[in-house]
Amino acid sequence: MEDKFDELLGLIEIEPDALREAEFMQAQAILETMIGKTITSASIEDTRIVVATSDGNKYFFYGFLGEDTAA
């Protein structure tokens, strides 16, 4: 039973650097679709950055918020 639990726990572990890289690639792809659009607002929420454009679309960026450990 313990082995199954450890195996399942291993499946849900998230590698922070891999997640950061995936979010960066996603953000880059979204930003490329925004070329030529006018940004009307940008806000920082608890877990995401929200950018709205003049055509009424909203774009959500995750994975960039957190504490800065560099001192």
C-alpha cells in the first residue's frame, strides 16, 4: 500500500523549472498573437496577470508570480 501511495505521489510532483519553462513558452506564443493589437488594460491578480485588448479579448498569464529569492 505504501509503495502505491509513493508511486501516485511521484506522479503529481511538479518540477518547478519545467513548469516555468512551459509557462514561458505559452506566454511567448500568446504574445505573438497580440502583435498589432492595442492593450487597453493590464492587471496583476493573486495567481495571474490579465491583459485586455481593444477587441474585447483577455489574455491570462500564469507562472510568473511568486517571491523573489535573490537578495
